[in-house]
Amino acid sequence: MPDPPGMGAPEAPPAPPPPDLMVELWALWARLEAFVGDLARPGWKLWQVLIVLGLIALAWLVGRVVAGRMTEWMRGLTHRPKWQLRWLVTIRNRLPLIAFAVMAWAVYLTMQEVTWPSRSYFVGLAATIGTAWVAVSFATKLVRNPILQKVVRWGLWAWVTLFYLGLWDSTERTLEGLALEVGDLRLSALTVLKALVIVGVLFAAARFLTTTTSARITKSENLSPSMQVLTVKMIQIVLYAGAFFIGLKAVGVDLTGLAVLSGAIGVGLGFGLQKVISNLVSGVIILLDKSIKPGDVISLGETFGWVTALTSRYVSLTTRDGKEYLIPNEDLITGQVVNWSHSNDYVRLDIFFGTAYGDDPHLVRRIAVEAAGSVGRVIDIRPPVCHIVGFGDSSVDYILRFWIADPTQGLTNIRGNVYLALWDAFHEHGISIPFPQREVKVLDGSRLVTRRDEMAQAAE
């Protein structure tokens, strides 16, 4: 049954109109002008301003002197953890600000005892703002991104200063009036600044949680290396995405309109970032099927080495000569990859050699097997074997096959050790390794000219 006229639910009050930008700018300028003019009048307010300026100059001088000595002291700290050195560098860079806060509080407390409290109000205000700046400087070190760190630091510095000076309300109205409107979407400068600061703080918290969780996951023995990497990646995506959307929601951004806008942008980026998305999906597939994991020994074309890291875009492959190849994940999915340690670490190696026709092949095979078995890395579970593979022009050709269980220790070096063991064993038993010999016949009527003859003719 419809409600009678006048008896329905009360309508929501209309939203207040956005503030007039020019009016707010003039109001803010008037307050700043009145504030500065009040400080410039002769009297104790002006004396306090001069005291604060003198403290700033003295703090800068003290910071420069102490920073030089602190730098010399830090150079002798060779075995300290990196996080301690980073904090020491931060303290050194903020020495003038720290010195100002300390001296300002000392002067303020002294003036509180010597003269009336009203005559030290601005000195105490400067000490409070300086202390807040110091706290912001250390707190924003948790934000690792340099650009985002500067935005968060300067944003908090500005907010702290305006808040203690009593100018934040006027500034807030001014920034709210400076806005960009597209249809029903209104994006003000205040919203952008709040979003940057809040998202930066949330990103720092997400990074701290990710680092702590990743350290515990990598130490877990119940998860395989590939599952450890996948779990860490999923935690990073969830935490950082949550920090981003929670930050936008905290400042009042309508996520419905953002979803439509991000969908349109995503379609455009999808065509331009096909390779990036393909590598991302391929990386997830690699982690799920466990075809390649950290520590595996793989070869891709002419590149041979062991996997040191799996990322969302590439696999880091380190070779024996110290080169680090960054192979896109898509290449590992679509190309042919040899994983020497996929299901087990057993690897069979083949080497070829030849002996003279005068040597007993039965003896050669037995000596070759014994020589290969004497090398330390050759395993006994799968003993070496030796076979004749052909009769060459000047030698009987053999193949020697043996197994190892530690391909990460290298393949070329174990081949070299087996060749050296064969050399010693053949030398001990008098078995010769032949080499091709050529005969040169000089036909009748021809003349043999040596290099010395050519040089003599050239000299004449």
C-alpha cells in the first residue's frame, strides 16, 4: 500500500556544493598575511621568531660538524648489519633537524622557567613541529619506493606544519575546491594527496608483512621450493592490491567508477602488454606444475646452468662461468628445455676415445671402466660401461658411459677428470692413443721450396 502524501521516508539532504576555489584562496591568503603580520610586530612574538631563526642557523652548523665526524666513525663499521648502517645514515642526514628539535625544547623549557609562558609559545610551537618532522622522517623510511617515500614524507610534513599552525582547515577547503570533474566523478587535489599518503603508508605495512611472511615461508621444510615462491607471490599480490584499494576507499574514491575505468584501460593495455601478461601466466604455470624450481639444473639451447630465482616475468639462470641469464617464462613453456634434475639428480655422461689396433679391446674396456669408477663423483649404483662403436682410420673407437648424482657441481669438470683417469690408466698399462699420420711424396722433376728459401729470394 503506498504511503500517503507527506508520510514517506524523509529524503536525504542534498550534498553541500563544492567550495569556491577563489574565495578559499583569498581566505587562506588573508589568514597567512594576518599570521605573518602578527609575528612581525615589535615585541615578544618577534623576539621568539628571531630566536627560532637563530636556532635553525645554529642547528645547521652543528649538524654539519657532527655529520662529518659521524661519517668518519661509520667508515670503521665493517661488520655491522645493513639495516643498522641504513639507520645510521638516516640519523646522519637528519642531524640538523634533530639538533634543532633538541635545542628548541631546551630553550623553550628554559624560557618557561625564566619568563612568562606566553612569551615562549612560538618557540614551543617550533619545537613541536620540529619533533613531528623528525618522527615523520624516520617513519617514512619504511616506504622503500624512493618517489613514493618523498611524496609521503613531504605530504606529512606539510600536514603537520599546517595542523599545528592552525591553517589546516583553510588549506583543506582550498585543496577541496581545486578539483577535476568528469561527469559524476570529482577528483580534488585533497583526495589525490590523501590517497598518495594513505596508500604509501599501507604499502609500507604490506611490505613489512610480506617480508616477515616470506622469511617464515622460505624456512618451511614442508613446502617445495616452487610452492614457496608461488605462496610468496600470492601473498604479495593480495597484500599490495588490498593496500591499494583500501587506501582509495579510505579517502572516499568510488571504486565502481574506478572499476569501469580500469576495465577500459585494461583492454588497451592487454594488447600492448601481451608478452608481459604471457610471461606472468607462464610463471604461474611453471610454479604450479613444478616443472622448473629453484636449484634445478637446466639447459636451453646453448645455455646451461642452474636456476637461482623464479620471478613473475623471468627465470634467473646462472652458468658455471658466473653469467646470469634472465630467461622469459614464456620461452620455458613454449620451447624445449632440458631439466637435468626434474625427477631425480642422476645424469649420464658419455665420452669418446680411441686406441691403437694393436691393443686388446677386452683389456681396454676393463681398464676404461675401472678408471671411470675411480673418479670420486661417478656413482656405483649405476656402474660405468664401455662399448666399441666403430673401427676408424687409425683407431678402434669406444664410448664410455658413466653416471653422476650432482649435476649442479658441473659437467665439464667431471668429464675432464674421467679423461685424466683414462690417460693415467692407459699410460700405466701401455695402451696407446693413436693419431693420424700423413706421408708427403715429392714427385720427380719437382723442387721443394722451404720458407727459408723464400725469405732469401725476397732479400735478393
